[in-house]
Amino acid sequence: MHDLPLIVLPLLGLAGALLPALGGKDARVSARLAGAVVLAGLFAAIWLAPSVLGGAVLVERWAWLPGADLNLALRLDGLSLLFTFLIQGIGLLIVLYAHYYLPAVAPQRRFYALFLLFAGAMQGMVLAENLLVLVVFWELTSISSFLLIGYWTLDPAARQSARLALTVTGAGGLALLAGVLLLGEAAGGYDLTTVLASAEAVRADPRYPWILGLVLTGVFTKSAQFPFHFWLPRAMAAPTPVSAYLHSATMVKAGVFLLARLFPVLAGTEAWLVTVTSVGAVTLLFGAFFALFKHDIKGLLAYSTVSHLGLITMLFGMGTPTSAVAALFHIANHAVFKASLFMAAGIIDHESGSRDMRKLNGLFWRMPYTAVLAMVAAGAMAGVPLLNGFLSKEMFFAETLQSGSEAGVRGILLPLAATLSGVLAVAYSLRFIHDVFFNGEPVGLPREPHEPPRWMKLPVELLVALCLLVGIAPAWTVAPFLAAAAEAVVPGRAPHFDLAVWHGLTPALFMSVTAMAGGVALYAGRRGIFRVHDRYFPEPDVLQWFVRAERGLAAGAARLLGAWENRSLQRYVAVLVVAAVALAGGGYLTAAVLALPAMGGRPDLPTLLLAGAILVAALATVAYQRRRLDALVWLGVVGLGVSLLFVRLAAPDLALTMLAVEVVSVVLLLLALFFLPQSAPVESSRARRGRDALLAAAAGVTVGGLVWAGLGVSTVAIGPDFLARTVAETGGANAVNTILVDYRAFDTLGEITVLGIAALGAFAMLRGFALAPARELQGLRWARDAHPLILSTLSRPLLPLAALVSVFLLLRGHNAPGGGFVAGLVMGVALILQYLASGGRWVRGRLQVRYRVVLAAGLGLATASGLLSWLWAAPFLTSAHGHWHLPGLGDIHWNTTLLFDLGVYLTVIASVTLILAELGRLGQKRIGRRRPYGTTSPATEERA
């Protein structure tokens, strides 16, 4: 039955995140679209389940970067199938619940989009076969959960809690990335198939302690283990549907999922046993203790989540096959009863206006149906018989006895910690039931409690029914999924387990009875315990510590910036040059080989004349640097000389690109000069001039030395090899262009992405400058908005001509000098010329172009051209070419790199025009008093 690609599962969420926007302002349409996406994911999981339950492991791979062992590889086995049903099944119920929970004024489209984005990221993480892909989805879950936790953007507590969660989980993600890189090196690859086959080699590797420590840091931060637990209770600032999803079935389960996934590789050592078991046990008791004293329902449930995550971690830490099975069982059980409890808490809050258990009393008589559902779910959390939580809790007790019997002190501590945690779990579950639904009458509630809408209760009903079904008939409901997941976690060693409700009078049953009785007794004496807790064990306000640390870092950064920021361009350039010289020169001096190349022969007379002209122009630039327009002209001469030198050295592509870049740079500097005095300040001390001369000499010597040394790096010429291969492999005769768009296309994609980001950053900076208050712009020179008639008339016919030339350069780039980059520069210069000659108003009136959309289209087209290679099972950005024989037209050569080059073309046009047009538009603004061209104010001179 396996004929459905695995990529469908994560893509449904990631692509479906765009669908809620189609619903317009109607929240019902957005909710239905989101529900349809999750329902489709659930059907896909059901379709694939028979193959996995039959023992198959489905693995699919798409080549991405084979040389770096980074491929988009997905794996569906029993473990990922279990989590897939949790992600999709509970996700569907959350969508239905959220539709009734969220107020009408809430931005529901944004909620469903972020929800689907998170679900897709979580689905991709559990399906990842390649560990590097897993880390990518891991980080995406951190980012999307940050956006969900901070959903109430106007609430400072929500924003602070979201930043806290992102800081902790993001730092753990960096540690995980380092651990995965080391793990891949030790295993000989990053695919799980390779890693699992190299388990013995990984554990014997001397880097194993570092691998274990870094991976566990990522696990502990994500799954809120002590001492990183503090972010999870603060995340309760999120809407209740977010809490019900992230903190029961998905976000916090990512860490324990990774424990299960890497269990066959990292478990089985003393370091694993001691570290994971100890951290799990401390978290188990710590979370249960603080849950007992929380007055907010969601706060109680949050700390109980921390405790149950500690229980699961502790089970994995014991390292036996049966303890791993018990951990998997409790993962599923906890997701079911905790999601129902969170939704029940949301119903109580929605219908009464409060979550404070000191006010919520006697709700059983006002909301009897909801009360029964919540009490059953709380019973499952406490481990009451005939409910699902009882079965996995009893397996936990049995494993602590079994594991503890093999060691002295551990034989006492593990069962004792397990029993004590059971006592606390029963106590806080009783508190939730008694204080909310009984214990007298409500006190000071904002509104009279009542039952919620029928469909709002349906998700809770289904989950509570599942608690009962699994608790009464586990062998018929969860056993097949648990067996398949166990085979994935302990391959070849999956133990036989009996999920019967009654196992006789066993020590584990005695521990359960003790926990029940102890929990009832503890809750009965709660008043004295509460007084002791409030006096001696107050919970620290970690969120306020975090906020103060944030403010301290911001203040420190402001002081550091203030020490350097004096509005002196010379200082900024000096710091930049010193840093560049230090880094480049330091690397050059410490290199292992410092062999300099020998001269290949004497240069001819034309080359010497060009070099001499460049030298004269450079000296003139320095000599006239105080007269800024003259210096700019001489700087342009330097660029022109370098372009001609490339022509002389048979590099027409470089010459053409250099010439276009030089024109754009000169135009940019001309626009920048508009805001500066015509001449630089005359006053300059001898010490400053000496410093500048020294820095210039150091920069020149460093760059010249690096170029000279680079000429001798290799004695083997690579040009002939590319010239021999390029036509046959890429269908292009221009080796320079094929290197950029074929062999090194991924580098080019990264470069145009950086270019686009820089353009957006410059645009935002200039737009902010244009919108600044007038008093901040006083002293700038503002020219009259006058454009010479002859210039504007002559320049307009140049636009279609330049467009034709740019298209010509684009189309010929694969076989002759040209390409998307230089073609984009030519078109960008033509558009900027229209701005200079006719003004932005004229251009915008005739060219209705949104350059940010063009920028996005260029980057999207370049990326999409790389994805096309997957159609013929080739690595990302692999090109294809061929010939079409069309009647009447003859033979037409086609190449997919043209799409990539077109993306480069659009990106360059948009980036260049976005910056220069905004700078030109800023120059045309009239703010404050006009000044004739050439006059300056004292403020301008000081700023310059």
C-alpha cells in the first residue's frame, strides 16, 4: 500500500500555512482550511500505517548536496508513525477546539498559519532520516513555537515568555547541531541508517562524551529538563490551544523523541545511565513538587508536564529495552490525557473568566459534563486503574524496581523517587479536582460558569474516551503501535510486553497503592504543607531574571556602541580596515606554506601602460580626495582601467561585470554625495594623516600580498579542464557562466540571497531616514526638483534600448560573455538613469513596479529552478539541457540554467534599483528650509 510519498506529510503543514490567508476575514473559512490540511495529514498517516505496522521501514531520499552528505531523506518507522498520529490526530482536534476558543477579535488567520507551520516542522523532524535535516526542522519548531507563544503580541508577558523559550531552546539547538556534526563524523555519515549501523563505533569513539553532552543539552532544553525547565511554565502565556498542542503532543516531546531516536546509538554506557537517569529523576520530583502549589490551572498542568517529561527521560536513562517501551507508552498516554486537560482548563477559563483555583469552586454543579470529562483525564494523570495513565505508570514502577535491583544505592533511590513522584501526582490531581469542581461556591468570578458549545467539548470527549479505551483494552488499541515503535527504538531487541490491566499482586501494584494512599494523605494535610512551602520554598521568578538580563545586555551594548559611535566616518572606516588587515594578514602570516610564485614572464607594453594608468588614477584619487566630486571621477577611472586590464588579460566576462559594477558604484556615490558637502573638512592633524597613510599602506600590502601568494597556490591550471567539460556537461560554451550557474550554482544562490537581504536592509534604513522627524534632517542640502529638459528627453529612449541590451546579455550568457548578473546591472543602471534624469515621480507614474515583489520573484525562481532537478532524481540545482526540433524553426537548444540566470537577473535589478531609487527619492524630499546647491550648514560640516 505504500504508494504515497513521505514528503507529503511535512509539506502539507509547511505549504498549508499559506492557506488560511485565503479565508479572508471569515475565521470559519480559515479554520476549515486548516482543519482540511491536518485531516489530509491524518489520512496520509492512516494510508501508510499498514506497511509500517507490518514491519516495513519506509525510507525515501532526494539528493540535495551529496558531497556534504546533506540529502533530503525521510524515514517512516514505528517510532515516527506513533508521533505522526499524535501530531496529526491531536492537531485536528486542536483546530476544532481553537475555532470555538479564540475570540472573534483575535487574528485567527495568523493563528492557523503559525499552527500549520509548526505542525509541518514537527512532522518533518520526526520523519527526518538525515540528522542534519532533523536539526533544520528542530530549529524551525523553535521559531514557530516562539511565534505561537507570543501570539498575544500586545501582552508584554507573552512577548517575554516567547523570547525566553526561544533563547533556551535556540541555545540547545546550537548545542545539538554541534553534537550531530560530531556524531556524523564518528559514524561516517549523517543518515540514520548509517548512524544506527555504527552504534558500537560511536560509543567507542573518544569524542563520545562530547557527542553525548551536546546532544543531551539539546534534548534537555527542548523537553524542559532540570535545570532548563523554567521556560515551559512561563510559556503558558500562550493561548490554551497552543498550550494543549505544544506541551502535550509536540514541542516538548521533541526532546524525548530524539532520546528515543538515538537510543540504539548513545545508550548502553555508564555516562548515559548516570546523566539521563539523574536528570530525569530530579525533573520528575521537582516538577511534581511545584505543581502541587500552583493556583493557576495551566500552571499546575505545566509543572505536571515537566514532571511527566522527567519520568519519560528517566525511563530512557535506565537503558533497558523494557524501560524504553515503557517510555514510549507513557509518551502516548501523556499526550492524550494532557491535551484533554489543557482543553478542559481552557473551557473553564472561557466560560468562567478565570483559571485561579482559589476562585473556581463548586463548578461540578454548574458545568457537570465538563467536570466529569476533566476528572477522568485528571484520574489518568494520577494513575487511577482502568485509565491509560495507570498502565504506563505501573510499568514505570516495575522498571525502577528491576533497574534498581542491579545496583546498591540506585536500588533504593530509583523506586523511592518513583513512589514519591506518584504520591505528588495523586496529590496535585486531587487538588485540581477538588478545588475546581467542589470545595464550596465560586468566589469573585467575572461571569457565571456554564457549559460550552457542543462542538467545543467534542475534542475533550474523544481524548477522554481514548483514555478509557486504552486503559481497559490496551492490547486491542495501542499494542500494535507500541510494538512497531519499540522495534524502531531497540531494533532486534524489542522485548515481549504484556499490557493486561491486571498482573496480580506485584511490587509495582503495591507501589501504586502506596502512591494513591500517600497522595490522598498529602492532600488532606495540604494547609500546613502550603504554609511551609510559601515560607521556605518560594519559587524564583525566572522570567523577571531573564527580563533584567535582557535589559542589562541591551544597556551594555548601548554603552559599548556609545563608546565607538561618534558619527565619524573616518573612525568607522579605520576600524573596518584594521579588522580586515588583521584577519587577512594574520591568516597569511600563520599559513603553513608561504611560497610565493615566480614571475611567469615580462608583461607587454599595453599591459604596462594600463597598469601605469591605474596607478596614476589611484594617486590622483588620493591627491584630490578632499574635493569629493573630483575624487569620485578619478575613482571611476581606476575602475575603468581595471576593466580594460581584464580585457587585455582575455577575461571579457570579468571586464563586462567590472564595468557595470563600476557604473552602479559611481551612481551610488553620486547620490550619496548629494547629502555631503562638496569638500571634506580642511582641518586634519598630522597624526591623523599619518594614521590614514599607515592604514592605507597596510591594506595595500596585505591585499597585494594575498593576491601574489594566491597566484602560487596551485601549479595545475583548472581552466582547460572546465573548457573541456563545460559543453558536454552543461550545454554552454562560456565556462565562466557555467561555473556560476552550474558547477557552483549553490554558491551563487547564496550570494544573491545575501544581496537581496542587504538590499532590503538598506531600503529599510533609507526609508526610516526618510520618515525621520524634520529636526533630525536639518542641515542637509536639498536641491530643487528640477530635471534638465534635454537630459530627460534624451534619456527616455535609452530605457527600451538598455532593456534590449540586458535581455541580449542574459540570453547569450551561457555561450558568450554576459549572464544574469551583468544583464541585471545594465537594466538597473538604465532604470536609475531615468530616476536621475526625470525624477522618481515620472518613473513611478510610468513604471508600476514593486521592486520588493521582483526581488522575491527572483529568489523564488532561482530556488525553484534548483528544485526542478528533483523531477529527474538529481541533486539540488543540477541543470538539464537538450534540443527541441520544431517545424519551421529548426533546432532550438534549451537549458534549465536559463531559469536560474533569470532569477539572478531579477534579483540584481530589484536590489540595485531598490537602494538607488530610495536614495534618489530621499534626495528629492523637501524638509525644512531649502538651501541652494553648493551651500552647507555648520551641522552638515560637523556631520561630514
